[in-house]
Amino acid sequence: MSIGKAAKILGVSEMTLRRWDEDGRLVSIRTEGGHRRYDISKIKPESVHRHSFTEKRKTIAYARASVGRKDDLERQKQELELFCSQNGWNFEIISDIGSGVDYYKKGLAKLLDALIDDQAGRLVLTGRDRLLRFGAELVFAICETRGVEVVIINNGEEAAFEDDLTADVMEIVAVLSARLYGSRGKKSKKLLDNLAKAVEDN
């Protein structure tokens, strides 16, 4: 069978199968054109059982918007609900209002708990940056380890992306200001004020 079908049976990504092929865990047969093919008789029963377990887990759709952008959050939730319903998935929507550089949001913590506790079999996002501005790869690594499928809906709304990125940069400036005002005095305050103004003007 093709790598796509084998990945579906095992409940893992095609990238994981390629890595398993390279480290000898599940070696594929190569066609003349260099495509991977898998012998179903070599797929271990426990792997198939794991797939059944994965299918029984729920789909989690995660939405996040910056403070003051509640309308964008509702739009994301509607898009996620429609997408999951059209695919016939049993899903739960988890949402956050907060910056993409804030790692202490309640919704994000709930999502991570579900991933680690094997409660989720699929994670759906409207965009990669909705999860975290920096460090999303770590969450995706957890998903791969736990056999969680990641589905990203790219809606390509550049304006919303730019507004959200500006809000994240402003939050970083605020954090730096809090740390430097007391220890570096007027010079640091002026530097950070100028940076904040430049971001707002841009």
C-alpha cells in the first residue's frame, strides 16, 4: 500500500513513516520510481490497535485571538466548527484570548493536557500562528509523539495576521519595559518608548 494509506492505518503522519523507514522500525519497499510501498503483513498488530485507539479519541479545534480582537476569535470558531462538521468529526473547540507569545493561557494549558493524556486524536487550527507565535513546533512534536494528526486550515488573511503580529510585538515591548525601567533608568525608557512608537506607526 502507499505511504498515505499506511499512515492512515497506523494513525501517524507520513513524515513519521519516513523517519521509521530511515531508522529501520518499519522499512518500506521502493518502486522503480522511488515511491515507498508498505507490506500490510509487516505492520504489527499492536500498531493497528494503536490506530483504533487514536480513532476513538476526539478532535480538538483550537482558536486564539489577541486582546481586543474578539470578532476574529468568533470567526475562527465558526470556521473550525464548519470544517470539523463537514468532515464528520466528534470535536471540541478550545479558545483563548491572548498574545501568541503568552504561554500561560488557560485554553493552551487545557489543550496540552489533552494531548499528553492521550485524549486527543486530532488537532485542527485555522492557521499555524494561532497556536503560538514562537514554539509551535514543540507542540507539533508532542502531537507526533502521541500519534495526533495536525490539520491546519490556511485562510490566508494577511491583514489579520499583521494586526495580531503587531499586538504580539507590543506585548514583548511591554515585558522589556517592565524589566528595564527600574534597572536601566531614563535611557532604556526612551529606547523602549521609541520602539513602541515605531511599531504603532508601522
